[in-house]
Amino acid sequence: MASIGKIARRSFLIGSAAIVGGVAFGAWYVSRPAPNPLTPGAGGGALNPFVMIDVNGITLIAPRAEMGQGVQTTWAALIAEELDVEMDQVRVLHGPAAQAYYNQALLGEALPGKGYDKTSFGHALAETLGRVGKVMNMQVTGGSTSMADGYTRMRAAGASARETLKQAAADLLGVARADLRTEKAMVIAADGREIAYADLAEAAAGLDPVDAPLRDRAQWRILGKPVDRVDMVPKVTGTARFGIDVRLEGMLFAALRMNPHLGGAMRDFDDSAARAMPGVDRVVNLGDGIAVVASNTWLAMQAAEAVEIDWEMGPNPPDTGAVFDRIAAAFDDDANSTMRDDGDAGTLPEGATEITAEYRVPYLAHATMEPMNATALYSGIKLEIWSGNQAPLFTRKSCAKAVGLEPEAVEVHTTFMGGGFGRRGELDFSVYAARVAAEMPGTPVQLTWSREEDMTHDFYRPGALARFRGAVQDGKAVLLDGKIAAQSPTQQAMGRWLGLPAAGPDKGTVDGAFNQPYAIPNFRVRGYLADLAIPVGFWRSVGASMNGFFLDSFLDEMAHAAGRDPLAFRLELARAEYAPAAAVLEAVRDISGWTGETPEGTGRGVGFCYSFGTPTATVIEVQDRDGQIAMTRAWIAADVGVALDPRNLEAQLSGGMVYGLSAACFGEITFAEGAVVQQNFPDYDALRIHNTPATEVRILQNQDHISGAGEPGTPPAMPALANALFDLTGRRARSLPLMRDFDLLV
Amino acid sequence: MPTPLTVNGTRYEIDLPEDVPLLWVLRDEIGLTGTKYGCGVAACGACTVQIDGEAVRSCQVALADVRGEVTTIEGLGTPDAMAAIQRAWAAHQVAQCGYCQSGQIMQAAALLAENPAPSDEDIDLAMQGNLCRCGTYPRIRAAIHSASQMMKEA
């Protein structure tokens, strides 16, 4: 494999931002270990950044955002497995913002390349590049990377801590480390003497860490089986503390208003009425908006509404039609990327039947259940911030800058998140709270966005257009040529996170299209970037959330044009390209009892997408109920390589599907006067209990690398439903949301 | 003049304007944060509490209009002494992000009090006002059936 030095001196395209290794940071800096940020109590020790044992017991650090995906439980289970402690013997904390908690898998995911065809060299390169994430302060939860990131490193952290504790015991007892064993947080000697980890931690923390080989899967006690989530009892008793639940002595509550005309400035405001309202402490001029601080969030929201504000219009086209005209205009420019160009997609094979189609998907809001919020306390020399966020180091840096402090003077407390879906990787809500707190030193303040502010000031999943041309011959796909145009969330986010200029081929625009494991001899995918300043961001499954619908819907059209069963058509293409992809299609065929035939009044559709390293296939069944269409059943098969917690994987895949189906059915952000029209759940609804299908999930483990499950359930759900509607009605859905063209059960 | 309010068996005197919704009295005044703000317009159910056993959206009930005793998720059970419905929720590992679950549980508890053995249709009718963006609905349904069983056997 390439040496770290060589790699660090080269330029890399991270998404679409160029990172020049040799300029930004030296190779020595990349390989230097990050300091351990933990500070154990007296008599205790931090054996590494992930294991701390002191008077509070055994604490495992799971420094990833818990936004519902169960990451803290499985992350802790990886450590506990090798550490030889039981899950009920540990407490699990998120821990501080720290370089030691960088995500080693995230940058690898951003490398160009299809993914499923990655060689050993490619995996090694991704891992090596991943270490650059440390110096880039990439403590980020996203890209379905947590398990790929933690799978080896966290077991190694547990194994090393265990062996180091054994060494401390060996020194104490005057026996060889190899003669000791461990169980339930105890070191046990051959003669039966037992020493608790707690009594060894201080001595062990002073030793050089001992490396140890990882145990074979066959020996696992905790991993591979369902583990009760560490956050479950708090979450069913109302005692889990989300960001919005932070309560500090003397705390005040704030509400915010920002310019609805996205990107526009604030000219002037009149707060005389607001300042006279009950409970109001002050009105803060934020330059680009106002905050009202009061004794109660609701009183603050009422007063914020009473401020009369003169807003400037923003730089974006006024309405949805004009926005999409701008997206369509991107097709007239040169392609930003051609990430797949197999065969000759420019030439129609002789005798083949050509089909073409244009698709469209809208902008989407994240609509987390917990609206954006953060709590901050500024002392003049220090800032503390409590924030449910997916990027603690970026949060620290940007809050520091906003209040004129060094990052080291800012302490970030990462709380539970009431949904994230990518939204909480942004920094705005934390920065606004810090700016309000800076106006009132010594008084903690919690800033909560109303649902309306949340929905109208999101970083949206971009709207997108796709133009596809395909050809079939003798029942087979012989050509697929796709063009996709959209804004790039990656380019915007890199600017917000790193302040880096963004350029180059943008993988996100074509992710979920160019990297599909289908052996089509002439297969090309090109991306086009729309020139718009609408705030866009990472939305659960990112590019695959639109391209899964585009490419897979079009494959369905091609299958019908070829006179083939849609599932068999995909299966044949996948078999010739990537066996694990074919296996999930076979699995979903088997569990759904797919025959290709459906009774009158019933429709079925299949969808497939390879995203975030996980091939996932979904079948949706719909039924006509007196003219209204209900989703009755769903089946999902996915291959994650190694299934660490099958029950949680099932929850993630089915939850990801519901998120995708909600968007496919009802999700749409539109614009008028450069402002978002939708305000709240009544005009941005989602699936509810009565219209969510009964779901069966099968997890496969054929792939030779572990992959994630937080996002891959989302992309195939949308085409599966659209294809089912075609099967039921004969009408092809080429535009989302489906409620516009179909009478869906609401 | 302070407004009297009884929550989870404790009587409070609330010194807030009478039009402040119960939700914000609970969260910001009393400090019972288990009840959540989601939409403020009774469209998501995250703020559901019970008043004299009836499930209500606390974002829509003004302080002055609370007639009866309020029960919140904290009053239903505690981590050390969970109610049957909370035990069912834990057994099915229902929660993902968990933000909506206080409201889901308070709504389901009211359903079970009125209808100890609800059918799937009964559950659909009673629970469709409670939004869950994580999509935990199948496990919510299973947990309600389990809780129904547990309460019958108790």
C-alpha cells in the first residue's frame, strides 16, 4: 500500500473539495496520535480515549451522534466485547469534542469510485486517507460510516485496554499476563484470585498500552445478537435529555426569526411592541435576523412574531418554476462529472429499441421531530454549548469564531438528538445560540426554533432533474445514458465546515446512479451542477435519495420495454456485475413471494440501490381501496457484510424506508418570492401508523466488508413504490411527490 | 395572580400569563421536559399528555383552560418503576431517536384505558395523530398489543 507520506503529499478530491495534503498539513502530523481528551477522577484511569475507569465505574465513550440509529449501543458493544465487560456494567457517554474521535471511514466514502468494485488496495487507500480526517477535525457522524469506522478500531481499543489491565494485575500479583484471564470486569488469576478493573485502572493507565489480536467472530458474546439499547429506558420514561431539554440554573429562553427570503439581508426592524410583551428580557439584533430572549420559550416566540422586520429579497429565483428552469439550464453547460463511461453510450446499438424519459424530484426538508435548538453560556473568556450535533469539532470552531474566542475556550456538550438525518451536521443552530449568549455574559440561554423557522431555514435536499436514454435488445439492457442536474450539497457543506473552496467532480450529484452494480455494456452517467444559492445539505442518503428513484425507475421502464419481469431483469444485470447485489434481489424475491403476477386491485414494485456500501432491495405492495391507494406490505433485503445487531439493523432499514416513502408520497418544498412555502407538518406531512406498510426485513452477510444501514433503506423505497403504482395503475410516476398524481391514503 | 395546576399529583401555583399553553408551562416553568415540542399546531402529537385520563395536545391547551389533573410521561412511571406500557415499549425496543415516544406512550395509554384490547384498526384510529419521523410504527403497534396482554394478565 502507498505510504502515508506519499498520500499526504498528493491532492485528493473529498467529495468535490480539493485537499492538498502537503500544503495543508505535514505527513508527520497525519500519523501523530491524537491526545486523549478524557480526565478520569482520582484513583481512576483513561486507558485510551474510549475506555475510562474511575469512581463512577466503567465509562465507554461513543463519540458519535445518537440521533436514533442506535450507534451508541453498538459502538459500546464493540468495545465491551473485547474488554470483557457486560453491557449492564458500563455507562456510555458521547464525550467531548476531540480530534481523537475523528471518523476514519468518512473520507474513504468520499473517494471517487463505485465502491462495490473496490480492491484491497482501494480499501487500504481509503483507510490511509481516513487518517487525514483526524487533522481535518472530522468528528462527524454521517455517511452511514459509524460501524465501518468503529468495527476494528473499537474492538482493538477494548482488547488493548483489557490486556493493559491484565498487565497491571500481572505486575501486582507477580505472575505472567498470559496466565490471567478476564470476565465481567475482573482479572482472574489461575489460583482464583480476582481483581476488579476498577482497582487496576490507575496503574494500567500508567503503562504502555498493550496491543492484542482481535477475537474470532465465533467467540463473540455480545456482537451479532440483539442488544438492548442503552438509551431505551430513558427514552420511554421521558428522562432522556435532548438538546431542547437542557435546563441550567438561571436559564432564559430565546426564539429566532431569520429572513424567509433565503440568503436575503435584514434592512431594519421595529421591536417596540415586542419589548413590552410579558416575560421579554431583550431583543437581540443578529444582523441577519433577530432573537427575543424571555422567561419562557412560548413568550419568546410570541414576541418574536411581534417584531416588525423589513427583509431584503434573496438572490434566488422567486418561485419553484424559475428554480427548476435554472436546474435545467445546467444541462446546457459542460458536465461536471462523468463517473461512469463503459462502452460507447453515445451510439445506439443497431436494432436496439430506444426509450427516453425525464424525471424530477423536489427540494426536501429534513423535518426532524425535535426542532433545531442549542443552549449556550458565555462568560467572556469561555463558552459552553449544549447542542445535538453531528460535527462537534466544527461546531466548536464555528461557535468560537462567532463569539471571538479560541476553539480551546469552547466546550461542546453533545446531547441526544430528536432526529438528525443530516440536518444536525450543520452549524447554524449552535452558532445562533452562541451569538445570543455572547450578548448576555453569565446567563445561560436556550434558543429554540419554532417549527416554522425550522422548516423554512433548512439545508434542503436539492431538487433535481434527470434525463435518461436507454436501449433494450432481445430482452436485455444494452445501453443506459443518464444525465443528472442539481445543486451540490457537498460543495456547500465543505465551505461551511472547512472554509475550503469547492471545485471538481461532485460525487454526490451522481451517487446512487453511476455506481450501480449492473452489467450494462454501454453505461454512462454524467452530472451537471445547478448554479443556485438555495441552502442545500446532506439529507438521509444524500445523492442516492434522488438517483435511486431516477435510475431504478428508469430500469423498470427498460424492463417493461424489454418485455421482462422487472425483478428478473435487474437480477440478470446484477449477477453479471456483483454477486452480493444479486443475492439481495433473490432474497427480496423469496421473502416477498414475488411471482411477477399480482391479483386485480393489487400492485407490486421492486426497487434496488447500492448506497454507502450496502446493496439494498425493496418490494412494496399497494392495493386499491375504493379508489384510494394504500401501501399494504413491504419487504427489504440488505447486505451489510457483518451484522453486529440484527434487531437494530432491521429498525434502521425499515425506518429508512419509511423516511423514503414519506418523501416519495408527500414531501415537497416549494418556493414563492424566494421563500419556502411549507411551514409545518400540515403542509409537509409524513407517513403515519395507519398508512405505513407491514414490513419484513432480511439481513445478508455476503459482502467481505462491513457497511452501514442508517441510510441505505431510504433510496430503493421510492422507486419500489413508484414501480408498484405503475403495476397497479399502468401510469408511470416520473415526478415526486406521488400525491400530486395518485390518490394515496393519507 | 398565580394559576393553580396539578401535575402528576403535585400542586403548583403558576405565575405566567393565562394564555401560555400547558406544554410550555410544563417544560419551561415546572421543568418536566419529558413532554416535547414538535409543531405547536396539534399536528404531530409529541406534546401529548393526559388531563383526567384523556389524551390532549398540551400545545393547544392554555394554562387557564386546564380543568383537571395533568399526567405527563414522568407521572406514568419512572426508570426504576416503569408502567406496563413503558415496559412493553422497552421490550419491543420501540424508540429510535425517541423524541416522539413520550407522546406516543401517553396517547397509547389513554387508548388502553378506554379499550383494553384494541384491534389494529382501533390502533390506527387512535394513534394516527402521533407522528414518528424514524418510522417506528410497526413496533409501536406490537408494543400496544403486548401492553394490552400484560395489563390483562396483571
